[in-house]
Amino acid sequence: MNYVTLETSDGIAHVRLQRPERLNAISAVVLDDLHEALREAQSSTDVRAIVFSGAGRAFCAGDDLKEFGEQTRTPASIRHHIERIQTITRDLMFGGTPVVGAIHGFAVGGGFEWLLNCDLVVASEDLVCFFPEMDWGQFVTGGVTWLLPQAVGHQRAMELWLLGERQSAADLLRLGLANWVVPPERVLARAFEVAAVVASKSQGSVSRLKRVVTMQAQSNLAVALELEQEATVAAFATPDAAERVLKFGRRA
């Protein structure tokens, strides 16, 4: 794995995005590496909790806009890219091992979606989250069209998507999208403390709890993921939307 690391100790797997020079932006290689790491962590009988974090100044700045041309080269490449994005949501949510997000810096677009896919979230005081997709002529993924209204209500979810305003860690705590807010230097340590408590519980009971909870949501999430994929494929293929994305990419 080039851009994701996986380390396991005392029943806790640490999955970390390792592309700090691009603020851990989502590329094809990042998606492949992250899928491999999460699949390994979720399938290991030695792992009882997963900590998910990002190296450097950000958790994840969303799609790497410099790869947009390659991602949209053909209809097949567009669909393949979106399928890989949605696979990460399935890896995070449908496995039996709880995921604790240690989220700092920027969590934008897909990074915000991955935050929402975690079971528990430790947010750094410097966290900044927002959805830029409506400005870019794109569409949200990660099952958030179902998850976010369930968490914050229809109107507030629409506000977050349509206005795309920046949300702080304090905002996420108020909205119920983060469990704890800590100083930047404490975010990873606090996530491991939480993961250690989770790992100390009955593994069978914890695994069953996560599976029962996600199974109740799975049919709705499956529909959301499919609809999001179709909407995102259509957005990627729209010429004026592509120009919006490329304009932002030139600034990145």
C-alpha cells in the first residue's frame, strides 16, 4: 500500500491516510489502498476496534481534482471511480468492527462523508468540514443522502449540502455528528483511548450490535448508494460541471 498504512496493536487497527502533500486527497490509488487496509482490518479476528485518521495537516481534502481528467476519460472510468468510492462506505459501515474516526484539519467532500461513515468521531478543534459538490456541479456520495437527514433532519441536511458552509468541530458536536472535541495534539490519543474501551468489551456482542444496527439501515443505504452513484456519474459527465471542477483544480 502506497498511500495508506495499517498497524495493529492490542486489538486496535490504525488505518491512516498517508498522502499529506495532497492533504490526503482521494485518488484511485488511495481508494484501492484504503479498501485493502479496511478489508484486512475488518476481517482480522485479532482486531476489535479500528481507528481511522489522516497524516499531516488534514484528514482528507476530498477528491483530488488534478485527477479529474483521468477519472472522467470514459463513461466506464467514471462509473469505476464512483463504485470504488462507495465501496469504502461499505467497508467502513458494513463490517462487524466499530470504526473510531480521529478527524483533524480539513474533512471536505468525500472526507466529510467518511467522517459520517464512522461509528464514533473524535474531532480536533481545528477541524473544518463542508460539502463543495453543489458549487462544483458534482454530487455527494458515501450514503450521506440517507445518513445525514437521519442524523440532523431534512432541512439541516439540505442546508449543509446546498449552502456548502464550513462547519467547525463545535458545529459538528452541536449537530450530533461528533462525539468529542479535543485539542489537535490530543485527537489521535483520544481516539485510541475510545478504541481501547470498545476493544475491552465483549467482541461478540459489539460485533453483533454493529451488524444489527447496520443491517436495519442497509436496505436504505443500498438504495442511497446506488442513487448517489447514478447521480454522480451523470454529474461527472456534464461538460459545464467538468469546467467548474477544473477551475477549482487549477487553484488547488
